[in-house]
Amino acid sequence: MKNKKLAGVYKFIVFFLLISFVVTCSFFLFFHFLDLPEEQIRQAAPVTFGNVMLITLIFWILDTLRRKFFTERPVMRITKGLERISAGDFDTRIQPVSDLSGMAEYNEIIEYINKMAQELSGVETLRTDFVSNVSHEMKTPLAVIRNYAALLSGDNVSPTERKEYAEAIDQATRRLSSLVENILKLNKLENQQIYPQKRTYDLSEQICQCLLDFENQWEEKDIAIDTDIDDCVTVTADPELLSIVWKNLISNALKFTENGGTVSVCVRQEDCFAIVSVSDTGCGMDSDTGRHIFEKFYQGDTSHSSMGNGLGLALVKRIADITGAEITVESQLGKGSTFTVKLPKEVAHGG
Ligand code: ADP
């Protein structure tokens, strides 16, 4: 730092003497052409050099002050801000410089740095939220497993109780493994580690198959299934990825519908799109819930929270983004919801 300052002073002195010398030489050339007597030139020489030195000194002082206030100050402000950001303080915001300084260009740099800090603080919040959400979601099934394992190890456990405890442990482990599976899938999708395997296939058949996979659930809840599926609607896409979408939408529809309700599935073809909609006569949601449902770990309806982990629709949205599909939701509290996916028949699989 000290060496840097010394080098700066040295540069200034060299620059200052050079300018004085150049300007004095110019003056002498000028006097030479005026054809003045040598005596007068000799007298004028030191005065001229002194004048030039003085004027140069005044300009040098003015320039130094200008630099100090209008260049060094904003640069210092930016450097200090960057120092704090690099140390992890993402709440740092750098104050813009006054437009009067004539250095408004710095404001553009400051604006970008502030934007970067804002983005970084958003990412940091997401990361910490994610970690706390995962830990929270893991805690409940782990506590269940621990409690039931302790009960099972007791001496006086009847066969019925043993079966009941084992079932509870089984359910908790299923929940844990579904959580881990979803986190891994989402992570892979977000980091582009899944390379979609496209092929042309029958979407109508895939949706019918997905529906059948939930037969036990709809029978258990006595839910009527209403289908309006066009024959042989084909798409060129990754069937595995899309099956995650259909399964999540259908399982949510069944989960949020009361016993005796109805779930309707409709598949049709419109120009170069396949339109799939899943409707239910379930609990529906208000507009505030509707705004958050695609966020990771968001669960609007807490009465069913143990039956999911709030990652299903986040996965659905990510897959929709990758496949270029559009997903919309219409819902009315207490009346039901309709999720509609508008899928290009030839999926580009960007992401
Ligand atoms: P979860 O697996 O916990 O249900 P999702 O990501 O699938 O998580 O859904 C997030 C939230 O969206 C749910 O907690 C619920 O509030 C709302 N939701 C999703 N589908 C429906 C639906 N068919 N009817 C009403 N609410 C729904």
C-alpha cells in the first residue's frame, strides 16, 4: 500500500516536470519567432518557467482534488461494498454517487453490484430455507421410527401391536424415501443432470395407465373417475419425465378430494399441442395458496401434510419448464381444482 502511494507520487512529479519542460520549450520557440533580443529572452526564461510551474501546480492541485472527490471516493465506496459482499454480507447495498459529480457512469456499475448482492442473498435464503425444510421434513418420520422401534423392543408386545408398530415404521420409511427420491429428482432436474430421452409415444395410453396405478386409492375413497380421453394422442417427449407430472397431478386430485367425490381426466389434441387436464371436486384453494403451490416444500393444506412433502408440484413445474409445457390452475375454495397442462406435441426439451 505504502509502495503504491510512493509510486503514485513519483509518477506525478515526473509528469509535472515533463509538462513544465514541454510548455517552457514551446514558449521559447514562440519567443524565437518573435525575434526578441537575447538579453530579454534570458530574463524572460526563468519567469516563464516559474509561471508555467505555478500554473501547472495549480492545475495539478485542482485535478488531484477533482480525482479525490469524484473518482477515488466512488471507487473506494465500490471497493468497500465489494469487500463486504465477498465476505458474505449479501445485505450490503452501495449508495449511488451524485449525478452532479459528472461520474454517473459509476452508478451503472453500482446498480449491477447491488443487483448481484440481491440475487446472492436470494440464493442464500433459498439454500438455508431448503436445508431447514429438509431437516424439518425428515424429523417427523425419524421420530416416528424411533418411537415405534422403542415400543417394538418392549417385552409385552402383542402380535396385533407388533403388526401395527411395524406398519407405522414402514409408512414412515416410505415417507422418508419418497422425500429423498423427490429431492434427488428435483436436484438433478435443476442441475440439468437428467438428459431427457425423447420418443414418440401414445400419451392417451400413458395417462390411462397412470390412472389405473391409483385404482386402489380411488376405490378406497369411493371416488368416481370421469374420463374424456381422445384416442391415440401422440407426443414426442420423455415418457418417464412426463409420467412424474401425471402421477403427481392425479395423486393430488385423489388426495384433496373427499370420499365420494369425483376426479376427471381429459386428454385432447389441439393443433400442435396435447392438452391434459385433471379436475377434482375436492377442497380447492384460495388465490393466496394458488400463488405458492409450485414452490419447494410449500403445503397449503396442512390437514394432508403427512401425505406429502410439498415437492410434488415443484417437480411438476420444473418438468413443465424443461419440456416447454404450460401449466395453469383454476381453483375455488371448497369446490375443487383443475390443473391443465398444454404440452407441445414435439417437445424441444430445452430447460
Ligand atoms: P404435497 O405432496 O405436500 O401435496 P404438492 O407440491 O403436490 O405437495 O402440493 C403443494 C400444495 O398445493 C398442497 O399442499 C395443496 O395445498 C395444494 N394442492 C395441490 N394440488 C391440489 C388439489 N388438487 N386441490 C387442492 N389443493 C391442491
